[in-house]
Amino acid sequence: MTLSEEDYIKIIYHLGKGDLGSVSTNSIAERMETKPSSVTDMIKKLSEKGLVNYKKYQGVTLSEYGLKTALSIVRKHRLWEVFLVEKLEFSWDEVHEVAEQLEHIKSEKLVDMLDKHLGFPQIDPHGDPIPSKDGEFKKSIKRLLNEVPIGKEGICVGVKDSSPPFLKFLDKNKIALGDSISVIDKEEFDGSLHIKIREVDIHISDQIASNLYLRIIE
Amino acid sequence: MTLSEEDYIKIIYHLGKGDLGSVSTNSIAERMETKPSSVTDMIKKLSEKGLVNYKKYQGVTLSEYGLKTALSIVRKHRLWEVFLVEKLEFSWDEVHEVAEQLEHIKSEKLVDMLDKHLGFPQIDPHGDPIPSKDGEFKKSIKRLLNEVPIGKEGICVGVKDSSPPFLKFLDKNKIALGDSISVIDKEEFDGSLHIKIREVDIHISDQIASNLYLRIIE
DNA sequence: ACAAATTTTTAGCTTTGCCTAAATTTTAAT
DNA sequence: ATTAAAATTTAGGCAAAGCTAAAAATTTGT
Ligand SMILES: [Mn+2]
Ligand SMILES: [Mn+2]
Ligand SMILES: [Mn+2]
Ligand SMILES: [Mn+2]
């Protein structure tokens, strides 16, 4: 597989997960930042190689083999993202571009040992699950923090209220996108939460918790 | 720079160091595992980009700019080799192929942080020096262990005597290619050496020491 | 010095991945 | 049911990086 083929397969995988129908030529072109005619060319090649199912004008879906391939690339991408954040002090939002390159390095041993070096992580810095070597992985869902069950852990991936006062509050309390947060306990009385973030326990109101999105596993 | 251009520049650098004259088309072709006609094509392109000095039929040398580029690729290659050995438990002889790919990843921050993560290593697993960010590096030389001055450290890169008994001896004493060895002290009496290898001190005869090659810095 | 051998370059073709412009098919609107 | 719009494919080209075969330059051997 060439680098370009791998990128196409990965994009078809990501686009396909949303609709569950077949993926359109134009949507691929948009994500690949290329022209629809180029996409058609590539789709034909992928189809001949048995990576996708394709009928003219009817869009494209991944074959079994194509899905396996996609998951292996996603696995590599997310492992490298973990590496960049955990080992090289990259921040949450700097990793994508580099991982986009690293995901194409060919060496099975490299991926296995990287996985081990990182302690077999389950999720990447964006809270997305990392497929196992044989392509299995837990689904992740996005939830408001106040709806996360006690005991669960997730990655902070967004805010509902993006007003300056709220953002300032988050900043003051050192809560940032990409942080891992786990819910320790919930007060019945006012719905306020005890959470653990960066190894410290803090107490936040329901109002705060209902404006923070977490991505959690399962 | 494309991946291919980078590989050519690096090969021209390595070939040029030996002779100090200009590098021949055929020698590049051999190292690149490609045909001389392809090399001529590439040389023209590199010449137009100012990376090499080229006159038809006269071979090629790196320009100032080409040398800087080559050193940056060599730096990346060797840093990744250190990473693979030190962090991912690769052995000495497994790293080259993977580093050949990793050296082309484009991200200045990645290289800087990798360097830091590895503790700013001076030499790679083969004993070759790692150029600094601005292209400076110590020269390395190959010496028989018994000729290495006290206090110096080097990487075991070869044997003079490759007879089974000697190799068996090395194996039994856990001395292998790629190991870092430093000379602690030398006995005047019999020329035997106290060396440190894998954090343990051992005592070896002059006969052993005069059959092991070390690559040392400066 | 000069023919032979070797090295290097040129010419012409191939593949990959991309492009524009034109044709075709599908979908949406009246 | 037509027609208009949008999506998709085809046709024809281009640049990168490679190849083979043939031509040209350089080097070598006598
Ligand atoms: Mn990619
Ligand atoms: Mn991610
Ligand atoms: Mn390379
Ligand atoms: Mn090396």
C-alpha cells in the first residue's frame, strides 16, 4: 500500500462510520483536499485491489479487508499521538499533522513495541479509542460531564458554553481540552461533582459540569 | 524536499566523505539500488535546486546548502536509531530499515523533542556521531580496544578475530556488537583491561582487547 | 596515440497521483 | 414528466521517479 492509498482508506473509514451508507466521491475529495476526478481514479485502484466495494455512481464502502487495513492505520495514528503527548510533551492540538506522517511507517515490530512502550493505551489524546492489533476496540461517546457515571474516566473534548467567563473559570482551575478527568463522586444534594484531574481532586458545581463535554469509553 | 531527494542527498554525503573528490553517477546508482540514468535525472534536479554542484560527466559534490541538508537528515536518522534501541528494545542490527523511513518525517519540533527525550545523545547505536541541530559533530574513529585511551567510551563495532572460540568467549561474557564499552583502567604488567559494559566492571586480557574494534568519539 | 572498455548522458516510455474540461448519470424541482 | 442542478466519471495531460536502449564522453590499455 502506498501512503496515498492508506490516506484514502482511512478517510473512507471515517466518513463511512457516520452515515453507515456508502461514501460519496465528493466527500472523499473534500477530506483529501483533492478533486473528485482524482478520487474516482483512486477508488478504481482500491476496488481492483479488493479494498473497497464500488459500483459506478453508487459510492464506495470498505471491504472486510479494507476495514482491517483502515483499523491498522487508525491504530498507528493514535498510538503515535499518545507517544507525542506522553513522551515528547506535545500538546493535544499539535499532534495530528505529525501523526498523519508517522502512521505510514512500515514495521510491525515498531508498532508492537511502541504500544508496549506506551503501556498499551486504550485511548488517544483526543479521547478516541485505539484499536487492538486484531482490530477490536471499544466505542467512545461524547457526554456532558454531569451525565458521566461515577467511576468513569474520559477526556475533555469541548465546552457547551464558550463564554469568556466560563473559559476563564476553566483556565483558573487548570481544566483544558485534552485533560483526562475521572468522576469520583456526585453530591445528591446539589448535583455537584468530585472529579480527579491531573492527579488532584477538585469539587465543581453542576453548572460547570453541565457545560463540559467528555469523551468516554464504552 | 521529497523523500527520494533526501535519500539521494544523504547518499551523496556518505559517498563524498570517503574520497573527498566528487561522487560518481555509478556509485550513487549502486547505493540507491537504481540505474545510472535515473541518477543523472535526479542529479540535474538537485543541481537546479542548488543542493549539489554538477558538471556533466564530472560527477557531483554537495553544495553548502546540500551539506546542511544532508546533516539534518543524518541527525534524524541517528536519533531515531537511538530511540529504537533505547526506548523500544530494538537490537543494534534491526534499526536501520525503520530509521530509513523515520528520517523523512517532517517536524522540527519532533526532532528537538526526540533529542531531549533521549537525553541529547552524542552517538547512535553503531557508534556514529549525531550532528547537532546546527550541523556540528565530533568525528568518530575505529580503534582496537587495547588502543583506546583510559577513560574513553565507545561502541563495539566489530571483531578482528572471528574464530568460533573467540565469538563464543564474547557470547559467554555478554559482549556483543552494539554494546557501549568504557575503559576504566589498564594494568601495566600484562596490558589487561578493566572495562565497564552494561554497568558492570569486567577484567579482560590484552589478547581479547586486541581483537575487538570500538568506535569512539573525537 | 588510438582503439577498446567503461562511464555517463540522452531519448523515449511507464506508473502513480494529480489536474482541467467535457460528458454522463443521478437527484431535485417544477 | 421534464428540466435544471448537482454529482460523478471520462478524456487528455502533467510532474515525479523510475526503466531500457542507444549515443556520447571519458578513461584505460597497449
Ligand atoms: Mn497520513
Ligand atoms: Mn486523535
Ligand atoms: Mn530514507
Ligand atoms: Mn547508524
